[in-house]
Amino acid sequence: MHAAPRRRRAALAAAATLLLAVAGCAADGGSGAAPDVVDQGYQSGDGSTTTWPAGERVGPVEITGTDYEGTSHDLAQWRGDVVLLNTWYAACPPCRAEAPDLAAVATEYADQGLRVLGINSRDAAGAAQAFQRRLEVPYPSLDDRGGSAIASLQGVVPVNAVPTTILLDRDGTVAARVLGLVDGATLRALVEELLAEEASGPDPSAADPTAADPTAADPTAADPTALPARAALRGAAR
């Protein structure tokens, strides 16, 4: 007597589950990001972008490490260039989705002074290098399974999602951060703005006082009568 209603309820529940599954695939395929859920293995973020004006930037960021090919990298050697840092790992859906934009930007702006470095805190070399080959990633990534690079970054700017993209200006200070999937147009705009900036560098007058005060090297510049007076003294001595 009650079998038919139970069968109908079971059918409705199955249909609802199927619809949710389809909707979830569509959301992931359309945006490359998934909502944050427990145990999904990553925190996707919402793509929010934060920028800091030159006078309010913190740093410089100090990171050293070795990439999956065994090459050592030190951000201190990249001062004078704009640096893009991106956290990722191979099984992260938004990381896969944004990879083509990151690869394109790295290639397009390399000759203008942009350096790109990935930071992977999860994958062994096999998984990471397969990701790089499959998505034609042209830049290196640090094997950061020990967590030192992320710890150094967290000491300067919070990294609360994977992926996270950090942009450093020519002085190595944090100019922008994108939590989650980065939009290609937004990324290009941020990079171009930083490439247009000049590095502040040291104040030349601090090392050479004559740069700020030419009279320090030539007292006659401050006193036009000094030169004739010295000439008269030399004449008297002869």
C-alpha cells in the first residue's frame, strides 16, 4: 500500500542528486572555481583583488628555493623586475583554469621585465612536471613541500587561498594580491601598471653629498669672491 509513495520519493531524491551533480560540473567548467567545502583539498577564494599604492607597500619579500628541475631561485636577485608569484598544485581545479592566462602573461611580458614563479606546496616532481607539460607552463615553480616559501610570503602578506597570485613591484614589495582564480584581463592590467613604474632605488645624495650640495666639493660655487682671493694670495707668494 505504501510502496508506491516510497518509490516516488526515492525517484525524486535520485533526480535531485543528479541535478545537483550536473549543476556542480557546470559551475566548475564555466568558471574554473568551486565553492569552498570541507575536505575538498583547497580553498578556492573568490577572485578578490587587493592593491596597495607605492607608499603603503610592505616588503621586500624574501624567498629562496629550488624548482622541480633542480634550479635554485632567490627573489633578491630579481630586484628591478616586476615579479608575479602564483601558488598552485596539480589537482586544484581553479589552478588548471587560470594556467593558460598565467602562461600567456609570462610569455607576453617577459621582455618588458616580468618574472613569474610558481610555488607548489603539495606535489612531488612527477605530478607537478606533468601539469607544467600538459598546460605548457613556461615558468619554473618552487618545490615548496617543506613550506618555507609560503611561510616567508605569509610573513608579509596573508595567503588564504589556493591559488593566490601576488605581484611584487620593482623593489620587491607587495603591490597586489588576487585570492582565488585570477581573471586574465585583471592580471594584464596589474602587470602593465607595475611595469610602467620605476624602481625607487637608493637616494644618490645619501652616498654622495655633492649630489645634493655642489658647494661641498667646490667652495667657490657658494662664494664667488673666493676664487679671486686665492689668486691674489698665490700672486703675493710669488
